[in-house]
Amino acid sequence: VPENPVDRTMFIRDLLFNKGVRSVSPIIRTRDEFEKSLRPIYLDIALDGVILFEKERYLTPKMQEIMEIIKKSGLHRNRKKGGWLWEWETPPKPGEWEIEWQK
């Protein structure tokens, strides 16, 4: 697969599309890319995502870790006009709002 993440995602999306799969939004990352930062989309994936293939049982524990981070952080996803929004149970202090992987 292509080295560039955008090209890689388009490559996989096109493969799926050619097989008749049209309701999937692939996000294709290497382990290093995935672990570089905990992106907000990963919170949604941990709640809603479906792992279609997992060769080395890497992603399931990562999704469990994200769920634990959500719980410890006091984050809740709420439906708002126009979509979903992540909100803090107790807003953090200024400068402490970033969510990162557990060390």
C-alpha cells in the first residue's frame, strides 16, 4: 500500500468501492501514525467503530485504552443541533484540555 496516509486511504477506499462496499470510511494508519497523537476521531471510533480485520490483536486493546481514557477524563458525547459533540463532565483547567495516550 502507498506510504502516504492520504494515498493509502484512497487506495483502500477504491479497493472496497470496486468490491461494492460503499458505506465504509476507512482510516488506514501505521502503528506509529496511530500512536503519534490521540486524535478526536479515535474517540468516536472507540465508541462506534467495528474492527473488520485484526491480524495481531493490536487494535482491540487500543480501543479499550481509549474507552478508559474517555472514562477517566470525564468526557461524554452528546447529540447537539447539527451533530455530536464531546463535552467534559468537569471542564479542565486552561492548558490541560488535551487528551493523550496513557503513559
